[in-house]
Amino acid sequence: MAMLAQMLNSLWLDTSGPYCSVGLRIGEQDFCLVEHLARSHNKHLLRILDELCSSAGIVPTMLDVIGLACGPGSFTGVRMGAACVQAVAMAANCLVLPVKTNEALFASGTQGSDAVAAIKSRGDTFYLSRRIGATMPVDNELNDEAPRWLIDALATNPNVELFGEKPAWWPVESAAATTQHSLPAAMLALIDSRYAAGMGLSPEAALPVYFSGDSPWVKTRDRT
């Protein structure tokens, strides 16, 4: 814990979905903001960062570590967040901590429960990953319909929680997402913990993560 002996300035940034989730921790004080921006992150992201830094009385070059949701998610949103984090981290000469979007959702929701993270790729295609109790989630899996394992899981345990966005093909019609986006305070705690464990990376490591089976470059008219 020696790294945290001094006051730590940490930032969390998630632009991977329709919500922009940003948190700034200065020592023991948090400044958090979540806005539903749909596809307009490019218009508001820098404003949100400026507002939080102004509220905290710092400038971005005073940051020690920046965590980001690195994907999967919106192709443009993930790239935008990664570019912003790289630029700020290089200017601040600080470390970065990429976190997969499904891990961020699981860390932000009910702990210890059976849960599924659903992250929209495009159209009706979603990344699904499953957490059973406290077990770490499996890798993201791209689906455009409910897979057999999900149908079986809900038949066995109808209380499986949904984190993220609800696909139109979700097997339980009345289900609603209990956690729709990453929570800045929860993610700041995770980032500080990983920073203390020496897991910080150089700014160049703030890269989007893409997954097998996704094709972000397919022309809109050719998408199903």
C-alpha cells in the first residue's frame, strides 16, 4: 500500500455505452457525474471532465492514474474514451488501468449474485458474459439471440440479474437491468486498489479492446 501513502488523484472514464460515466477522486473526496448521452459523447465529454476538475480544484495534469472502460461496447464510444485517456495520461505523465466493460458492470452491481452483463454491439447484437455468485465472469460472447445457456440459467434461477442494456430478445419479458452503467465511485475504488497493487500501465496501453466475431467496419446497409 506504499503507493497510496500520499494523496492519490484518480480518474474513471466510461464512454462505452449510452451513458457517460466519469468519476474523479482527490484523496478521499469523490466527484462523480453520469449522463445519458446516447451517441453524443463527442459533444459533452470534455465539458464533463472540465466540470469535475473545476469542482475538485485541479487540472488534468495533476492526475496519478486513469481507469477506462476499454470495451466491448460502442465502437466509436470506446475509441473516443481511449483517445481521451491516452491524451490526458500522456500530458499528466500518469498511469492507466484499462478495465473490460463487463468487469466494470459486474464491479458496479450487486456483489455475489448470479448476473449477466449485456453490452450492445450493434442492432440486436450484444456481448454477453455471465457471473455465477462470486466467480469471475467468463469471456464476452457475441449473440444476436438468446443462447441456450442463458435460457437454461433463467429457467433454473429466474433471479439472475441483468447488468447493462436489455436486448429485445431477452427471454424474460418483465426483466429490467438493475445496473445500466458503471458506477464511478465503485470504479474509483477498484482503480485505486489496482494502482496500489502495481498494475498501472503506460499511457500507450489505453487501447480499445475488440473481440472475435465483431465486425465494426461492416457497412450500415449490410448489417443485420
